[in-house]
Amino acid sequence: MVNNLILVTGVIVTYGDRFHLLKRVIKSSFLEGVDKIIVIDNNSEENSKKQLKEYEEQENRLSIIYLNENTGSAGGYKRGLEEAYNDGSCEFIWLLDDDNEPQKDSLKVLKEFWKNLEDKTKKEKISLLSYRKDRVAYKESIMTENPDLVLGRKNSFLGFHILDLFNKIIKVFKRKIGIETYKENENVRSGKVSVAPYGGMFFRSKIIKENIYPNNILSGDKALYILISLSGTIKYSSKIMGIYRKHEGGISSWVTYDLMKQDLNMIPWICNLDHNFPKYKLLSIIHKTIILHSNEITLKNLIYHSINFILYSFSYFPKNIKTVGAFLFKTFPKLIMKY
């Protein structure tokens, strides 16, 4: 029997013209037993905003916060988390993207797993992550007992590395024709993962109440999983597909240099949480990410962040030598040729 006293607040961020997706997520969440939903409207288009306001008038369990500008996922979820933990009735928070539709019994599974989890520190130290069928790497990670598998190869971006392209193609092909790409153990129903996306995270509001991440960053999901992992463990359950991405569209194409460099603001906040956090290693990663993936970076800024990436990478010397060498003799010359 599930403990019905577990009060759950859903937090969803929406943008653009996506009410047709958002409505399905909201309806399914309430059907699953979510007690209240907070939606952050990240300055969505008028058509979507109008429909959302009409829907809000019909549903008293729904609270909408309308922002005058798109603050990105980080800003949107930060505002939603603040609203949630300032609500006295909020015990658990379930984060959902506006195109994640909870499947039948998904919240029941999370509640039952939480209730049966034998960990004395779970109230302050554990976060759960719903199983999403489109996140194959997460299931493979727990089946192979390799929490870091979801991180991908070193120097990868969002889990992708060019050296893995052939293997990824082979895996996709095998899955299409029904061949297993890893050995699935029916006795393994959950496990630990090193990182997690927003969509599907389920945790007690107490974890983030004292340490909400700063507004002026881009990678809010990175900040959130760092915060939760500093508190304890992210548990991933493979029992059921908790949520499913209904729409593959994203907004990564508009990520600019000015937005990406905001992630440098994450460092003081993290160090305040944990004075032993390897800040120089994270700084090297952020500087390199800015170099490789931001739009419209000037030559001056390219050189500045390249120097910082190299200098900070020596915090994990000598493991940095191969990476720095590849950057200096392969990557950097190609980047310079663009100017």
C-alpha cells in the first residue's frame, strides 16, 4: 500500500508555442496523483499563453508564473523550485519537461520505491530518477553497474563523441531489429547514476531548500544534479517508463557565447556548498565547452578561454596532457582558421 500522505508538487517549465504538449503533461500528472503543479511560463508565445491562462481558470491545483523574458531552463526551474519549497504543503518535487508525459502508475512506482528504500539518510540524501525509454544509456548504466556510463567518453558533449559514432550506429541498428546491446538482468530493478536531466527527477524539497542554485547560469540541470549529488545519491529505477518525450524539438541552437559563459557563475556557489569540490577541473571543462559550442565567439574571447582551459586543466595533471595536446595541435588550429 502506497503512503498517500506523500505530497508531490510537479514543476514544469514551458516556452514557445507548446501548450498542446504541456496540457497532456499536466493532465497525465494529475491523473497520476500529483497534488499540485507549478508551471513557469518562460515568456511563451501569445497563442500558448492565452490557452494556458484559460486552462488555469479551470484547474485550482494549477499555479502559473508568467515571466516577461525567457530565462532559459536554469532560470525557469530555479523560479519553479523556489515557488515549490516556499509552499508549506510541498514535501516532494517532481520535475517534468513540458513534453514529458507521465505514464500510468509512474508516480505510484516512485512512491513505492521511496517507501521501500532502506536508507536511513534518504530524507536528506537521495534523489530518484524516472525511467525514460528514450534514455537507453541510463538503463544500460545500472545493468552494467557503471554509474559513469551516462557521462560518455572523456571530452564528449551531451554524451556524444565522434569516436563513438560508429558504435552508436551499430547499437541503434541492433535495437531496431530486436538485438540486445547489453545483457539485461531481470533481477536488477534500480541503480545509481552519476548525472541526471531535469525531466523525471523526484526528490524531497528539503534537499534544495537551503541551497538553491544561482539565477545567472545556463546549465541549471548540471547545477541541480551537482547539488543533489553533493547531498547524496541519485537512484535510477528501471521498473517502468515514468515519462516519455513527446516532442524532440530543442532550443540549443540559440545558445550564445554570452549565455554559455554564465556557467562560470556556478563555481562560487558550488564552492560555498563544498569547499573541497574540484573547482579548477570544472572551470577547465566550462572554458572548453564555451570554446567549442558557443555561437559568435570573438577571436579575443577564443584565445582567452583557450588559455584558461589549458591552465585550469593542470589541476588534474598528468591526465590532462593528452587532452591539451589534442586541443593545441588539432582543435585550436581549426578554430583559428575561421577568423
